[in-house]
Amino acid sequence: MVYSQRRSPGSRRLLLSLLLLAVWEAGSGQVHYSVPEEVKHGTFVGRIAQDLGLEQAELVPRLFRVASKGHRDLLEVNLQNGILFVNSRIDREELCGRSLECSIHLEVIVDRPLQVFHVEVEVKDINDNPPRFFRQEQRLFILESRTVDSRFPLEGASDMDVGANAELRYKLNPNEYFDLDVKANEEETNILELVLKKAVDREEIQEHLLLLTAIDGGKPELTGTVQLLINVLDANDNAPKFGKSVYNIRLLENAPNGTLVIKLNASDADDGINKEIVYLFSDLVLDNVKSKFIIDSNNGEITVKGELDYEDCNLYEINIDAVDRSPFPLTGHCKVIVKLLDENDNTPEMVITSISLPVQEDASVGTVIALISLSDRDSGLNGQVTCTLSPRVPFKLVSTFKNYYSLVLDSALDRESVADYELVVTARDGGSPSLSTTASMYVEVADVNDNAPAFAQPEYTVFVKENNPPGCHIFTVSARDADAQENALVSYSLVERRVGERALSSYVSVHAESGKVYALQPLDHEELELLQFQVSARDAGVPPLGSNVTLQVFVLDENDNAPALLPRPGAGGGGGGAVSELVSRSVGAGHVVAKVRAVDADSGYNAWLSYELRPAAGGARSPFRVALYTGEISTTRTLDEADSPRQRLLVLVKDHGEPALTATATVLLSLVESGQAPKASSRVLAGAAGAETALLDVNVYLIIAICAVSSLLVLTLLLYTALRCSAPPAEGACAPGKPTLVCSSAVGSWSYSQQRRQRVCSGEGPPPAPPPPPPKTDLMAFSPSVPQGPSSAGTVSLKNNFHNNFRFKSLIFIISLHLFYL
């Protein structure tokens, strides 16, 4: 007798699901292979490189690798030909158990650029497991009074294979007393019953031996057998009966101990002791079921005894026997099928694989930073996991496959703004209430050379005294680079150019590391007042970046030039410092008889000259004197016959430097009678009179000019004081100072002390009185000197000459301040 299981509606639904899954995978873009289980090492699976669109030659350079969670050594790829092959024994039953679907998920990763592919290898079942019975022998006790068509449950076989290979059919060896009936319940499990087709007689046969064979649906077919030992009993002829032969119960997992599963109730038509029933687990019940449930033998209540976990086992089959208390007991049978319902009791699991850490700050948007794989042991919505990222960062999560995410760059990075990020990845399932898992991830941003060195200001002004020692430190430049490590290592160099006939590097140098600027040779204010050049700062990045700063080095004057005597134009004396003049004895006191002219190559106070007359030999009192600041030699009294006809005067010309430098001029005066003195030309007299008239006309405008410029003068002094207070101090080993320009000529000298320079020289005019020395930081006016003829003093009185000169000089002083303001 051979019985086979019909294909139920559940089987048709399974086939339809498999068909839909195959269609979905064909359109999802992943690569799908299949391989039978138990194949030999080296069995060809597929040309994975070709199917992924990769060239064989680029597998090794792009670091082609295969990752499989928990199944690392089952499959391998030959990098020489791109073929995926079986590396070790694949046992489908060990890999997936009784699951209908069994696949190995592979992640194929290649670099340069980074790409991730998902490959699914389906493991096909082969018929390598025969049907097995849990016991080698099943013993049954049957009363001889049992009627025909009485049924006795048998334990079925199980097959570790799936699909057609696990579809079992049974056959019983031919006999005249018993037949085999196989049914399928709602849970698609087989119910085997031994049917009595002919009444047994204990007196004829006390024991029957039968052989039950289970045959699977594989090719070739495999079989398993069990021996049935049937003992025929005498007496009690009514067995207990249950209301149903099969009870289906649904129970939540994690139900606490003592939870009632079902209360069974069996009845017996006998009377007395034969009607009393005891409830017991059948001998067919496995030990793992007995560890989870317990039955009350008196009332038939089945309760929870151990921990129920849906993820370990979601279906329990419990065979129950109801036995009466007769000396020859009869037994009723039923089966309780307990199906567990899943609860959301497993938190998601997360595995993060870093790919590109640290991240270059110039990485392009879309760069993959890490791979995240999720899993949840629960089923249904409880096992559906989503992944989120916090806080708000320039990264995002991209779903690449079911329960697989890639952490990619979402916007540009700037290490100088944010050097690192701490991300929190949260995996949350769809249960109610949902469970979640969080993982922190530290992402460091690697620096690239994207910032050039920067100076605090584009230009610096440096003041250096001339005649500095060679190698003198005059300034230090400093540039800051916002990058890190070698990208922020700044070196300095000169931007070479020509300064006149010489190279800039012959004047100054800069230390490559410290930025200190040195003067390589003494500087000369008279030769070079301003040295302007650029210093370049360059970092050590690849490629290097740089910037320039301009240095303006003002060379300050020192008193290193002695006054130099100038010959009088048209004078008979030479340029060797001797001046010869003829003086009439009839001149009065205060008459200018000669003038000593001198110039100083320095500037400022160093070029401000004063004149003094050296005492005569023997201490004799000379009838001549020299003006302190103009160098004019005039008489102190009226000359008489007692004065020597030849007067030799020594005039000491001295500047105001520290220390002062001097020069000596020799003036030879010859005293002659008035008839022998040269006559002053009418042109000179007319010129003097014209100058006198012009100065008188200026008086009217002088008051107006003073009122108009006085307000500008106050504002100028305030601005000037503010600029001096806010000027940055000069740096270097040489003493700083203010640049000063001196304009010297035969008619006078002006000096002006500021960074901005312009030449201001006075014109011809009557000689003013010598002014007192001005402050060293203000505008200084040195009175011009105009030679006069011997008779010019007689035409203009000394008093009027003094007032006119004072008014003229005041006007020139105010106008000069006005020019200084402009």
C-alpha cells in the first residue's frame, strides 16, 4: 500500500511566491546564481566579473573582494579569470535548516572608484537526506475487542530536505489485519493512522510485527523504515475519546510560566474504574516539547513550563493520550498543535564597515564613507528595520539593498571649519512599540592644501637707521596658514628684483623658517632713502600655495656728513673755503659785509646749520659778527683807522646732529676807503625797494590768511598727533626713527619730518631774523640768505626790515602748514 500527499492550496501559494520573487529579482539589478548543495570544491558558479560589467584586468588593481556575513569560505572568486566557484562543502540543511529559500548573500566591493555590488547565490536542494523516524520501533497495545476501522496514531518520519525531496509517502508491508491511512492537516503536516481492517484475536495471534516504510519524492528516491510491534490486549473494550483529533492553538511567544494553553476533555463510555481517565504525554512527544509544556494528568490542562521563543521554534506538536484506569486500559489519542505568534522582543543588530576613513576634505559628493548592514531576528513588521542618521551633518544614508545602507557624502567638507564629525546611526524596527539600536561613528576630515598662507596686512613700513651693522635684523614677517601639518608649514623667500644696478638679495635677506628680515650691508640714507620689496610665503603642500607681502624700508638719516662750504657766486674766492670781500671803512654798525654759504648732505636736524665766529688770536675784539643761522657777516660798530686793513675771520659752521660735525670757513676782508668801495647797482636798489613794497602789501592779506588757515592748523595738529600715536613701532635690532627730507639750496633750507615727503624751498627775499630751534617732530623753516650789496642797508631801516621779515616769515610758515595738510 502506497500513500502520497496531495499538493495542497498552501503549496500552490508557495510556488506562486517563488515565481513572483524570481521576477522581482530579475528586475532589481542584482546578480543571481544558483548552485546545488554538496558539490565538489572548484565547481563553477558564474562569471561574476563579466556579469558585473568589470574587466578581468582591473580586478587586482581595484582590490576586487567578496564579503559574506557568516559564510566567508563557502564561495571564492578567481581573480585571474573572474569566475565565482565553490570553495568548500555547502550543506543546505546546515545553512538554512528547513527554510524553503536558501541563499548566500555576497557583497562585492571594488575600489577606485568605490563600488558595491550585491550578489545572491541560491543553494539548490538535492535529495541527500533519507526520511528518518525518531524511533527504530513503535509499540502499540490493541484490545482484541476493538472494532474494525479502529484507528491508532503512528509517528511519521521527517526529511531534512525541502520541496519535492521532502514530500513523503508511506507504505505498510502487506498483511490481512491492518491498513495505513495518511491525512494532511491545516498546518500541512502528515497524520499517520493504523486502521484495523479485520478484528484481531488474542488467542490466535498475541503480537503482530509490521514494517512501515517512508519514501521521499527525490530522484533517486530515499527511504526510511520503522518496525511496528502490536500487542493484542484483552478486556476493556471502550477507549476514551476526545472531541477532536487535532487541536490548533495560537500562543504568544514569551508567555510566562503557568499560562494555560488548552484544557482537554476526553470521555469514556465504560463505567466504574474503566471510565476514569488519566491524561499523559504520548511516547511520541519529544523531550524539547516536554521541557516547554506540562499536562495535568487529572484535568487535562496543558500549561507553559519553559521559555517560548519564536525565533528558536515557532511550532510545537504535542501528542496526548487519554488512558482509562482499567487493569487493561484503553487509550484515546489527540494531537495539540501550538503555533507561536511573534512578538517584537529582539532589537535590531547593526554592523558598520568603514571604507574611506579619514575622509579627504575635497572628496566629491556621493563618496561612500561606510557600509551598514542591519538584521532583526523577529519576523513581519517586527523584523523590518529602517536606518536614520543624526545630527544634521554633511552625510546621508542611501539604501543599496534590503537591510543594507551606504553612508555617503552629501555636501562639501571644509576641515578648517569642522575637523571631525561624530555621527549617531539609529536602526529601528517596525514593531509596536518599536525597538532600536544606536551606534556612534567618528568621521575625521583629512586636510588638503586649499589655503594659501596669509599675512596680517598687505604692507608693512619699517624704519632703519643708516650705517646699520651688516646682518642687522630689521623686521620679522609672519604668515598664517589655516591648513594642518605640512600644508601649514610656511617658508619665506625674497621676490627677487633689481634695485638700480644691483640685485635685491645684495641688500636684504629673509630667513626661510622664522621670517626674520636682515640687512646684509650698511644702508646709506643719502644713496637709498626707500627700499621697497616683496617677501613670499609658501607652504609645503602639493601643489604649494603662496602669497606676498610688501615691505617699505625707510632708511633714517644719521649725522654722518659734515657741512660743506659753497663758493659765493661771482666771488673772487675759490671753493676751498676762503671768501674775499672789500669793505668800506665808512659803513655803519650792522652792515652785512659778507656771507658764508654751506650745505649738509644729511637731512633734518643733521642738516640744520649754525654759524659762529672763532675768537681772534690774542683775544682782540673783532668789529665783525656772524649771524647764527644765516651765515651773514656784519659789522658790530663803525670801522675806524685803528682797525687792521686786512681782517682774517674764521667762521665755524656746525650742524645740529649728535655728535655735531663742523667745517671752518676763512673770510678775508680788506678795509678800503669809501671812494674805493664798489657802488651798488641801481638794479639791486630797485630790487630791494620792490621787495619792500611787496612785503608791505602782504600785510592786508596776512590777517585774512591767518584766520582762514588757523582752523586748518588746529585740525592738522590733531590729525598729526593721532597718526604719530597710532603708528606701529618699528621692529628690528636697529633703532627706529622718522624719515626726514632736507631741501638745501643757495637761498635757504627747509626740513619736513613725516612718512609722506615733498620738497618745499623758499624764494628770494629779505633775510629774516634767526628763529629758535623748532621741535624735532614739527616743520622746520630755515631762513633763506640773499646776498646784499654794501649800500642796501642804508635804504631800509633795521626796524622796518625786522618787522617785514617777521611778517613774511609768519606767512610762509602758515602756508607751509597748509601745504603739509594738503
